[in-house]
Amino acid sequence: MGGLPIIYVKAGGTSSKCPVCGDKLFAEEGRMMYCVKCRRRVDRDVNASINIFKRGMRFVPVGPAGEAMNGNSGTLQFQR
């Protein structure tokens, strides 16, 4: 069965950790979070999604690209 692999990661703490420096973020008005060290403001859900992505990327194999990344040396044709 083909398709994309699914990687499950724990989402706990992802909205309150700075994705740049790793420091704790502080809640501001509304949905915004602030990093004192980086001086960055970010929406808490956007921040959580970045951190979840980074956690998942730890499980992606590192190495040479597979056959799909080699490209197609043939001529590209478009249908109308």
C-alpha cells in the first residue's frame, strides 16, 4: 500500500515553546504569544504547527534522495 507515511508526535507544549530559540513563550492579548529572547510575536496555533512540524521532521530519514528526486530526462509535454 503506497502513500505518505503518517508520523504521530505529542502536541503537548508546542504552543508555548519558541520554535526559533526554544524558550518559553508568554501569552499576550488574544491568541498571540511573545518570546522575550527572540522578541517575536506569533499566533499560538501557528506556533504550535511549526513546533509539531519540527518534531515530526526528527523522524524523517536523512540521506541521498530517492529515485523520484532524480527527475525525468525526457521531454515535458502538456495536453490542451
